[in-house]
Amino acid sequence: MRAFALVAKNASFTIAAQRMGRSARLVSKYVADLENALEVQLLNRTTRSVSLTDAGATYLTLCEPLLDGFDELEERVRNEQTSLRGAIHISAPTGFGALRLAPSLARFCVKHPNVELDLQFSDRRVSIIEEGFDLAIRIGPMRDSSLKLRQLGRMPLVVCASPAYLKQIGTPSHPRALATHECILDGNMTEPSVWRFKIDGQDEAVSVNGRFRMNAPAAAARLAAAGAAIARCPAYTVADAIRSGDLVELFAEHRVSPYTVAALFPQNRRLTTRVRALIDHLSDDADLCSDSIATLPN
């Protein structure tokens, strides 16, 4: 069952074999034995691809909670005698993952030396279930209603520019004046060309334009610090540059409500003890989001 699930989720016998520490031939035999026992074909196989049959898709949906239950059972029994152990597969944004999440995970690993972490950085919204992640760390609006979430902290969005840009082009006097400035558009946003501000106690949408569009906030912060344009970035990417004077925050008094930093995980999957322990650690880690809130005025 486990071999079938890994082959199905990775569309590959080779990758499944690597994850199980078995040969591809043995994994193929496991799946064939399962199909023979069920008397039904679960996978379509060609020399170039592996895909689920209709019966295989149904079996995968039903067997995954059972596998999670087996994992939880075995882990609980082991943990009565030993420390947490096993692998956790995590997806996280590139900048936040490197600057804030990685140090927090290092502190977690000191406490739990037998836990293995597979951390994948990506600024796209990965499919947690299809790509085999135990949890994903995300910042911003949580649009996927099929997932559960645990809030870990808050993250302001900061509009900023370099002193050189402001000297050459001029400092916008009001958020609406951004329409005449070069702005960096964030491809991760649902509406990259709309920035929202708190004006006269109300949320107001301001249209912006620019030649630069990217999906990596840290890169946008670097581009802004180089004087190319005005950026709107999560505070963790610009806090150091603002403190050093390489960037200047604009419209601090008009910030909208901070974004949520959250851990997301499948709602139909029972969390293993090690994943629950990691989420608890991240929620309790004051350093995960602290510098993005405390060092900048609200």
C-alpha cells in the first residue's frame, strides 16, 4: 500500500523506490502484488509515464488516511521509549524560509535530533497533497479552503524605496500618487497591480504600474534598494535595509492589516506526533516573526 501511494503521488517507480530505500524492481513487485490481491489495475504503466486508473485514484484517496494512521500508531509506540523520529517534508517561501524558518528549524532539530527535515523552497503555491508535503508555510491570504491552518504570526507589508530613487524621482506625498511612479509588481498576489492602504479609516485600493514583475519578495527588496523602483514587500525582507538606511518606508501610517504567517496541512490527514511537535515549536518561537513586527513602527 505504501509503495503504491508513493508511486502514485510521484508518478514514478524510481522516486518511490528512493524514498522507500528499496530497488525500483522490488517496489514494482509490491504494487503488482497489491493489484493481484485486489484483482484490479491501479496504475497505467508505459515506458515513459505512470498514471492512476479510476480505481487507483479511489484506492489512493482511501488508503492515505490508513497509512497516516499506521504512521501515527508506530510513532506513538516508539515515542514511549525514544525521542521523536522520522521525516517531515516542508514547503516554504524562498526568502522567509532562508531568513526566518531555517534558523527556527535548526533550533527544533537540536531538541529532536532523530527527526529528518526535507525543506523545499518555492515562491509558487505548491499542491501540498499532490506533491507529498506534510505541511507548507505561507504568508498572505489563505485561499485554499481544502487545507487546515495554524497561525504562526503576523507579517506587515511595507512600501519602500531607496533614498536615491526618492531624490531622483521625488517622494510620493500620498498612496494615490503611486500611480505616477515605477512600482514592482508581485506575481504572488491575486491582483499585483492593486496595492491596498488604510486611508481615513477605510481600506482603499490604489492602482500601480511598473516594468518589473517578480514572484520573489527578497529580489523585489534588492531591486528597490538599488534604486530601480518602489516595492511593497513583507517586512522580514526589508527590515535590515530600513534599519541601515538603504531603504525608506513610505506611508507607514497607512499600512493595512498584517498578513498571516501560517502552517497549512491537509485537513483529512491525521498529523503525526513529529509534525504536531514542529507546528507547536514554530507557533511558540518568538524569533520566527519578531523582527518583522517589533523593529518597525505599526
